[in-house]
Amino acid sequence: MAFVRDDDTDITPDAAEMAIVRAYIVEHEDPGTGKTVGCPVTAEPGLYMITLTPLVVNFEIDIYPNTAAVQASVQANIEDIIMQDGGPGETLFLSRIAEAISLADGEVRHRIDAPIVDTAASNTQIHQLGTITFGNY
């Protein structure tokens, strides 16, 4: 099992956070009934946590117009596409990234200088937005 912490700066959980989640899955009180619930005792030995490592994806994008508003819209769309399409064993396709950039408010045209190939994650990696460097198109 693997999980991430979407609202944290570093979305990959540390060992303590993994232990808390594992303990909760094994046994916790159901707030509706007050009964103790969790995975069956026979399943617990097979319950293991996978440590995910970030696959940082940096971008170099030339845009027109190269304004703060267009940059913010492009960044928001790239963040969305990483959330939608990225993840363990998944691939971020350049065509989907280009589409996300094209849909940014105010964007007229763009060129992606990096990455130059689709970005595939292994089963233990999770795509994470690195830096976006904007240039003039």
C-alpha cells in the first residue's frame, strides 16, 4: 500500500506518518458505531507499505504573452495534469502537457523546451512538479 499527503509541502510521507496510517488500517474505532474495526488478523502480515520517492519534473516553457497572469495559469494547469495523470507506474505525456498549457487563460502560443520526452514513473515513484522556467516565445 502507498499513499501521499496532498496538502503537505512534501507529499511523500515519512516513516512515522506511514506507521500511523498502517496502525489505523490494522485497528481503529469506527466513529459511527464505536466498534473496533480494521483489517483481519490474518491479513496484517501481508500488509506492507511502499515508500514512494518523488520523480521531480522540471519545465522550461517559452510562452506568449509572457506575463505573470499567463504564467500562473500555465502553472495551475500543469499542477492539475500532474494530479490527474501522474502517479506510480504512470506516464506524463508531452501531448497532455502541451494541451494543459494551451488551455491556460491568456496563452496564445508556447514551446516546451523541457521535458523533451514523456516522463514515466516506476511503481515506487510519484510525479512531482519541480521548477517552471518561463521564457519569451
